[in-house]
Amino acid sequence: SVLSWRFEVESPGGTVGEILTIRLQRKFVAMKGEVAEAWPDGRCNAMLAYDVPNCKAIFGCLFNLVQISVTILGTFVMTACFQPAFGAALFHPKWRGDAA
């Protein structure tokens, strides 16, 4: 049903690391044949123990970088829109190299 699928996709109250761990565990259990042979128990456990926290840390840093970038860009655009002197100075021919 849609509800059970939704619960499998989104774990209520789960953090990014917990959701990633659950999804990886499901993938590991569903492996068959040559793929399962290429992923022994130790390799799966190592991935869950070391790679998931690293992935979570990288995701957190990337999220912070995007948040700061959008804040700076938004501040710049809002200042340019609502402060005519700022916009006029920004696009002044002297700054663009058009002035002789």
C-alpha cells in the first residue's frame, strides 16, 4: 500500500544517518548471487560503521555551505533591489569599464 511504501521511504523521526543506515541494510539483505559474494558481512559492517558517518558529515557541511551562499546572494540581491544608490553604483559605467 501507499502508506507502507511511504514509511519505507521516510522514517519518522529518523536522522539522515539512521535513514541511510536502514536503506543500506535493506539493500545488503536483498543482495543475491555474485553481488552478495562481492559484499561479505565484514565489508557491509565496515560501510555502515565508517562510511555512513562520513557521508553524514559531508552532507552537513554541504548543507551549511549552500545555506550560507544563499543567504549572501539573497542579501546582495535584496540590497540591490531596495537601495537605488547601491544598484546605481554597482552598474555604473565606471565599474563596467565603459567610461572613457
